[in-house]
Amino acid sequence: MKKVDVAIIGAGLAGIFAAYELITRKPDLKVIVLEQGAPIASRQCPILQGKVSRCIHCKPCAIMRGFGGAGAFSDGKFNYTTEFGGWLTDYLSPEKVLGLIDDVDAVNLKFGATNTIYSTSTPEAEAIGRQALSHDIHLLNARVKHLGTENNRKILEKIYDWLDERVELSCRTEVTEIVPIKDGQPVDHLNGVIPDSYQLETSKGQVACDYLIAAPGRAGAEWFSDVCDKLHLPLINNQVDLGVRVELPALVFKEITDAMYEAKLKYMTRRYNDIVRTFCMNPYGYVVTENTDGIITVNGHSYDDPKMRSDNTNFALLVSNRFTEPFKEPYRYGKHIASLSNMLGGGVMVQRLGDLRDGRRTNAHRMSKSFVRPTLEATPGDLSLALPKRHLDNIIEMLEVLDKLAPGTANADTLLYGVEVKFYSARLELTNEFETGLKSFFAIGDGAGITRGLSQAGASGLHAARAIVKRLEDRV
């Protein structure tokens, strides 16, 4: 059995920054990072390589699993804000969270991140914000750094090489069970026994550790929920966001994206009083697919290199749902809606906004006449057969209001890809150090339901690592 001081499950941004902080502050620590997917250099998606046009369900999915997590293939938007991107302020002060985000950024800078930051506080951005308010659209305050899809991966490759010399990176390793240990024997904390260590059952053998950090990421969310259930750790349901990815000519949003790169816009619909928001805006970008446990959903990327850009901008329009008792499975609800789209379209469907409004299916003939050329090969179809009517009503209303801010948004040839789902993992009850109900067992990042994005995920990793280092120092 391998014995270490700290074991980290998951090598997404949360796990990566936890490992970085631990080994930077205490170089003598024995740290292992257990990751189900491949090392960053080996993560290759056949679609992005141009080998296939549609998802062939690789196991594990290189987009969602592996060193760098789901963020490795994102366009690297790094947000300096507490208004979105996670719920760390439920545990820490906004000032503390922003300080942690700055610390994450400082690490990224060491490995090649850009210094360029876009802000909503410039005169140009403030003018857009005022114009948006005149249509009851609310622009969220934020600063954002765009690393670019290609640069984001290069930064992660450098971090991987740095960590690989200092900690044990065990990729292609699946953790099957977490066992609390007291005096060398498995224990149940419900009996009042406080564990002194943990034993992990993995596909490469057993690992024993004094401290455990779970950073399973989005792809490991269901696995982590099952683990918590077996350990009798209660979970709090988070929301699920459902919607579409919008693609239109880059000129339509050029004034907005030139001013702030990405605009986070929220609107409350008049029909249902539901919140609809823009998410993950990609100027001159590409619509892409991602695979979550066999369910194909849609996402977007954009490159920093002008030579790699498209003529389109894409962004998500998402409707938030937070469920109440007796429903307890928002994650599976989102997957079910996405599976309907997969069933109908063999993957991602695409529909012209004009066809959706007219209540007709988009077909290959209508797509061939569209002025907006799609950047993703998807099946022309009818989104109303997959998404609930309430969601589509909200999305259409939001597009028509956005058209007042950015004329051309609601054109008939605007493309809608479906479905886009943002899964928010069920959240454990945690302390302000992100410790679970089991001593020395911490849970961080998107998979723990406390973050949603690169900056806050990294921040949660730093914070948990610092809590462990402090306990180790207090022992001396």
C-alpha cells in the first residue's frame, strides 16, 4: 500500500492549485494526485483533431477528463469577480475570495498567462451597461482575462511539467472507494469515531493518506455524490441551467466584445419572471461539443491568435432552475433533457431562430440558405421537441430583448444549438476551510458544488491547501 501525507482526487484546476500550494509551502510533503483521465499532453479529442465530425464516445472523454479538467479545452476565461463563477462567498468574505483569485492569477502569470485584462468599468463598457439597463438587461460587474484556447493548454502543460517533478501525478487512475480509518481499521463516523487517516481503493492499488482532498470536477460529480452517500455525508442540491448556444455574425456583438470581451448579461422574463443569462461568450469563436458520461452537450471556444478565429461569435443563453422537495436530482434532470436532443439529432441539434419562431423544423435545405455559416457540424432539427416550452419561451424573449441592445441578435438566421447544460454538482455541508463532516477530508472545486469556473476553482484549491499546511505547522 502506498502511504502519502496528502491525496488529491482530481487534477482539474482545484486539484492542480491545491497540489501547487501544498508543495510550494512544504516541499517535503508526500503528495499524490489521482486523475481518471490522461496527462495533458495526451489529451486529444478526435473531433478537434479533424479525424471525425461527430463524437465517438471515447472512454474516458478527453474533453471532460484528464489533467486540467474540463477547463483544459475551454478558451481560458479567467474572471476576477464574486458575482458569478461559484459560491465561495458562502464560506469566505468577498475580499478573501478576490485575494485568492489574485493569487491564482499570479501563479498563472509565472507559467505564461497574459497580462491583458478586460473590465466592465471602462467608459465604453459603462455606456453599454447603461444602454442595457434601459432595456431591463443587467450587466454584471467583472474583470476578465482571456487566455485563449491554445494558450490555456500551453499554460497547463507547463504546470504539469512543474508538478510532475515535485508530486506524484497518477493519471489514468480511477478511485473506486474512500474508506475512513481509525487505528488501522475502517470506521463509520456515524458511530462517533473520528478517523485519523483514509484508505483509497484505486485501479492501481491502495493509497493511504493523512489528509484527503476531493476535487472531482464536473465529470466526477455523480461519482462523488455516490461516494458521499456511502459515507453518510448529506448533500445540498444545487441548480441546473438549461438552454442553447447562440451563434451569429461577430459584427452583431462587436461593440460589446471589443469593450469587455465577454458580457455577462441577466434578464428577468416578463412572461414567467425567470432569470435568463448569457454565459461563455466567444468572440470570433467556434461552437464545440463536450461529452458528460456519454451525453453530448454543446459549448464554445475562441482563440487568442487572430489567424485561428472565425467570422462568428457564440454564447450560451441559460435558464436557471432550482428544484425543491421531493425532487432531488437536478443533475440527472439536465442529463435527461440533453439525452432527448441526442436521441433526436444523433448528438447536437441546430435550428435557425426564424424556424423556431415559426414552429417548424430546420432542415438541410434551409440551413444551406442561411447567411450564418455554422462552425459546428450539427443535425438540423427542432429544439422544441427536446427543451421544455417554458425554456424556449424564455430564450426567445431574451433574444428579442438583446436585439435592442445588439441589433441583429434576433435575425431569422441566428443559429441555436442544443442543448447546453450547466450541471451544478450537489454540495456538501462544509466548514469555512472546505472541510467535510469527516476530519481532514476536504472537498473543493466544481465537483464539490462550490465553484463554477477557472478562477474560483483554483482559489478553492489554494484555500484548502493552506488550511492543511496550517494544521501541519501547528503540530510542530
